[in-house]
Amino acid sequence: MVLVGRQAPDFTAAAVLGNGDIVENFNFAEFTKGKKAVVFFYPLDFTFVCPSD
């Protein structure tokens, strides 16, 4: 588990950026190099992960 204030592990994944661009091979370490970042994950609405939401 990554906690607030700790360094997040590097990962590569498909991502949608704040400007709406879709990036197939988004690399977290490369994108955030020298910057602070907030990482937010949200499962698709009505998926099996959150059946009560």
C-alpha cells in the first residue's frame, strides 16, 4: 500500500490525461519526473468491483 507523502511505484498503463488525451503507454515515472503528482484510480461505473455503488 502506498501512503500519502511516500513515493509511488513506477508503472506503465493506458491512461486518459487531464486534457482528454488518451495515452496507450503512459509511464508514471517519466511523466512525473521532477514534479509532484496525485494518483487517482476509479473503476468503471457499475462494474463488478463495486456492485453496491
